[in-house]
Amino acid sequence: MRIVWFDPYSGASGDMVLGAFLDAGLSIGDLNEVLRGLRLPGWELRSEGASQHGIHGTRVRVIVEGDPEPRDWSAIRDLLVRADLPDPVRAAALAMFRSLAEVEAQIHGTSVDRVHFHEVGGVDAIVDIVGTAAALHLMGIERVYSGPPALGRGFAQSQHGTIPIPAPATAALLARSGAPSIDADVQAELLTPTGATILTTLAEFERPAFRSTAVGYGFGQRELPWPNALRIWLGEMVTDETGDAAPGLDTELLIEANIDDMNPEFYELLLERLFAAGALDAYLTPIVMKRGRPAVIVSAIIASERRGAIEDVLFDNSSTFGVRATAIDRTRAGRAWVSVATRWGDVRLKLKFWHERVVEATPEYADCLEIARSADAPLRLVYGEAQRMGDAFVGRKSADFADGDALAQQ
């Protein structure tokens, strides 16, 4: 499983997150291609090398022409729903903005739909948040983890006047998620509301056992007594004591709710938000309840650390009055991602390992669909060619993939 671990020793902001991913190997061309789906005019993403205290990394700036008016949650939600984005990118971006809208509504004593985003409603923040979701999608990252972010001290200026550091939205996001934080003895805002939104919505605050494959530094705009950068580690989850990509046994939770009184059209968004909140799997099962009522069991398999976030989604987005949790043991096959070059474009393959051998190579459907649309090619041909190329990996040893890098295209 491909993961990212954030090391926010100097806090985090949206541009620092994007800079770190670009420094770790993300293509700015691929990122811009996804972001163009927003159909937002008047912005440009610029990246440049940066160095502080002998450490080199990447600094990103979103250059915006105009954009003076704040947007409310409804406007941003409509923008993302109408945007031409891959479904995982849209789901993650919606989850992040909704999380921010909910804490802003609490802070300002208003409803979620009436919340106006000022600093976080501008084009630059939208690009930062959607760009982060796009980076995870483009790099095949399945799980996000983080260390405790540094906060800083003092006061900052906002649309509402002088406010304490951390900003009220940042503090509320940390409290809502139960995220740890560390104090930094500096008069500066280190963790911005955008950075806090990204970390508290997407990340589990722990450091798992993983095999590192790349490190990236995303530099902020401010000079500090230390390298003012967000460091990220990309890697593959270690699934057994030897560190090989082998089967592993995980203890997780099965969260469920029985529902017999909800509009069936609402389940699509409910599942979307469960995945965005960190569900490893989510699904619906038809059942019959008392008095012969047709009903549905909503189920989500989750890491135990995500229980609070998943329960929030269920209570906010369904008619249930209660959920149940059951500890489960789940045996997982090892996995890795590689890329193959079809005649129409690159397609990712998910490799499945069992007993230290590749037993299956499955083309990523979303890649095949996107290529079929852009090349006006039959989906079955794109998928079939990728599948035939993937068959060449079957039988190979898991040790061939130990560094987590994609193999040469075949």
C-alpha cells in the first residue's frame, strides 16, 4: 500500500503541501492537467527551487489575477460538483471544504450553507486544496498519515481583523479531529487554516511502519530560524516483520448502521463521503426489517483511528440514530503499483502479492476510462491491452518491487 507521511515540524500551508509533492516527484504538468478541470480562469501555478540552511526543496506560488470576492460553501460545492475532475479528487476536495465549512459555521454562529470563506475561498486556496487531492490521486497514494503540526504564536490579520494564532478555524479543526500539535517558540503563523484542513481531513496522526521511497520538501514564503518547509515521506506500508510486500493481518473496525427511512438517492453521496473520510471500504447491503420494511445496512471498514470521522459522516449524511462498531481481523495481500505504456497512454496496474509472488495484475479502471475518453478509443481495447501487459508481471518475486519504484514500462 502506497502511503504518505507528513512531517509538519514547521507547520503546513496549502502551497507547502503542493511544493512537497512536486519536490517528491509529482509532475507539475500532470497536476496542471487535473486542475484545469476546475474551469477557473485567471490563475497560474509556479514552482521554483528553494534552499534554507543547506536543505533544498521546492516552493510553489499560485499567481491569481483579481479574485476579490469571497465564496460561500454552496458556491464552492457547486464549483467542485460541476468541475471535470476524477471522482476521487472531487470526493476528497468536497470532504476538505465541508469540514472547513462546518467549523467556520460553528465559529461564526451561522449555518453551513451561509458560511463565507474569505482567505480560504479564493482561487489560490481552491487550487491548493484540489491540488492536494489531485496529488494523492496522481501518485497512487492510498493512506495519509501525519506527525503533530507546529503552531506558532502571536496574532495575525484577517478579513475580520486581528485574530490569535493559531487562527480560530485552525484551532477548531484540530479540536474536532483530536489531532495532536506542538508549540513552536516563534511569533508567526505556521499552520494555516488551509494546511489544517488538509491534515485534519485526510490524515491519521501516527507514524506507521513503512519503507520510504522518496522525500520532498515544500518551502513556505517566510524566513525562520530553521528550514521553513513541510517534509513529506512517500513509501510502501510494511505488512510483515521482514518488510517484504507480503500478506499482513490488520485489526480494524467494521462500522455499520441499519437504515429504513432514507431517500435512496442519498446513498451515492454518503458512500462518497465515507471514502473521503478514510474508509478502507464502504458498501450497502439490502435487508428486511420490522413490519416487512425494506432497508439497507451501510457498512464501512476503517482503521480504528478514523472512527470519529466516519461516525460524523454517518450522523451528518444519513437518517440513522445509531451506529455499531465491531473489531475485525482482515488478512490483506501485499500490493504495489507499476505503470505500463499502452498505445494510447500510460495505465497504472495494481499488483497483488501472495507468498512473495505476484499472483494478479489489474489495470486501474479510472486510468483506462480517462484514456478511452481522451483518445476516443473503445474502453475494452484499452483495458485489454493493459491487462495483457500486466500478465507479464505474474509470477515475479515481491523482492523485485522492494524499492517501491515503478518498473520499466513493458
